[in-house]
Amino acid sequence: MEEKKKIVYSAVQPTGRLTIGNYVGAIRNWVRLQQEYECFFAVADLHAITVRQEPAELRRRTLELVALYLACGVDPSLCTLYIQSHVPAHAELAWVLNTITYVGEASRMTQFKDKSARHADNINMGLMDYPVLMAADILLYGASAVPVGADQKQHVELARDLAVRFNNRYGETFVVPEPLIGRGDARIASLQDPSKKMSKSDENPSASVFLSDDRDTVLRKFRRAVTDSENCVRYAPEKPGISNLINIYCAFENKSVAQTEELFRGVGYGDFKAEVGEAVARVLTPIQTKQAELLADKPALSALLNESAERAYKTARRTLFKVYRKVGFYRGE
Ligand code: TRP
């Protein structure tokens, strides 16, 4: 009998524009994981509306994100890539999990506190419930590993706590998940302030390279990247700007730091920056072309999404009905 593959679950919110940091840290990771595990990947639109969204924009971004992931190599024949709101079980399980989540623990979540401060005029119930919905996402699929950024670790830990709590109260039901935190070396810093992570919401437009940037924009941003005065392509903690550019080059050319230093021995920053820009553009351009092709055929995209939502729902509803039975809902004779 074929050994059962470990299940991996992750999701991304359809908000903001993705950067090359997201590509290296998250998207490429998904592409790798789908080869080895049974993966469920969602576009988390239910999560997105916990902060105010323009409806037409949310709809457009959701589809663009699906097309982007497909263009990057997420393969629907290897994994299930779907839109969260297409599978009603997420909201349904979240309701049940709400009843075993304490208001105290939900209100202590770091991200809830941060977002409450940033959106003080819209501290809605959904914002506080965000991690409970996320726990529902994960637990519905029996995922044992959840690849996330470090900022989501606390939420996966809540999912673990809720899984254990439910299992203790109602009997063995959920697989207890583990966060899978991305490797530190994949972290890409701002081009303008290398002490900060590259962010999709940086105010300085030169600080982040977006996956939607065209070749000229990419080259220009790298040309303007902050470095130092040594003019020597060398990786060192006291040279965070150039070290970040070396990291980016390595990530996009699949090279080691030593190989990169060797390759650019005696080359000045100007030429090196141009090469880093070219390396990034060489990867981004075909992705953008592919994404545009996919978006040009909406019926095909939506057929694919319907099919994957059905596949996801098949797994999710099995868990949901088990939960309904355990908590004592009457389901007929
Ligand atoms: N909250 C996650 C983020 O912003 C997205 C997300 C939603 C998620 N549901 C999830 C991630 C389930 C992992 C598992 O990055």
C-alpha cells in the first residue's frame, strides 16, 4: 500500500502586492512542498475582510493571486489551490471552535493587538476571530505542517491549543499541527533600509521590488539600492545593504554566497546591482507573461477553481461532520 503523505496547509491573503521577499520566502516554498506532501493552499478571502476592503478590488486581487501562484509553478495536478470562501466548512468549523476559545486568549494575540491599534476605527469581531478561523482552515484538512512566516507562528500555536483542547473534551478528532517557519536565510530586506524586512506596504516605493514590476522598474530599484562605500561584493554583517543584494542574487540564481563573491570579484557595485536586477527580471518576466495568459482565460480559471474547491470540500466536510457528531448535533438516523 502506498504510504500516506503528510498533509501541509497554508494560505495567503489577497491583500497588497507581493514582493520578491514573498516569492523567495513563501511561493517558492509552496512549489517545493507540493512535490513531497499532500498540500492544500488557499487564497484567504474570508480573512481579508477583517479589515476594510474595496469589494471590486478584493475580487480582482483574489483572481490575480490565484493566477500568480499558478504562474509561479503551483501545480493543480499536484496540490489543491482554492479560494477559501468557496468551501463553506471553514466558517462552519470556526463557529464551533469559537465555543472552545477564550476571549482572553484571543484578545492576547499579538497581531490582534497590532491591528486593533492600526485600525482603531474598525475593531470588529472578525478581527479578533481571525486566528480561530485560521485554526479552522488548518484543522479541517488534518494538516500536520503549516508553512508560515514568523509573524503567524502564534496563530498556529493557537490552532494547536484548540486541537488539543477539542480532542481532550470530545475525544480524538483533530491532528495537532506544527508551524513550519521559513528558513532565515530566505529573508529579504528593504533595498532602502536593509535593517528592515522588505514589505508589501513600505511607504518608500524604491524599498520593495514587487512581482508585478516590469524589467525597467526592477533595474531602477536595484540601481538605487542602499550599499556602502567599500565597493567590494563581499558578504559581511557590517555591510547589510550589499549582503542583502548578494542574498537576492543567490536566491534568484540558485548560487551560494561564496560562488557569488567569487563571480563578482573585482566588480564594482554599479555592475553588480545591474546583474542582480537582471537576475530578478529574468525570473519575473516569464511569470508575469504566464499570469497575464491565465487571467485572459477567466472561464478556464474558474473551472479549475470550482474543481479544486470541490476537492477541498470533500476533505473538509468529512472533518466538519465528525466534529458536528462529536459535539452532539443531531444528524438524522
Ligand atoms: N494569516 C495568514 C497570513 O496572513 C494567512 C492564512 C490564513 C493562513 N489561513 C491560514 C496561513 C492557514 C496558514 C494556515 O499570512
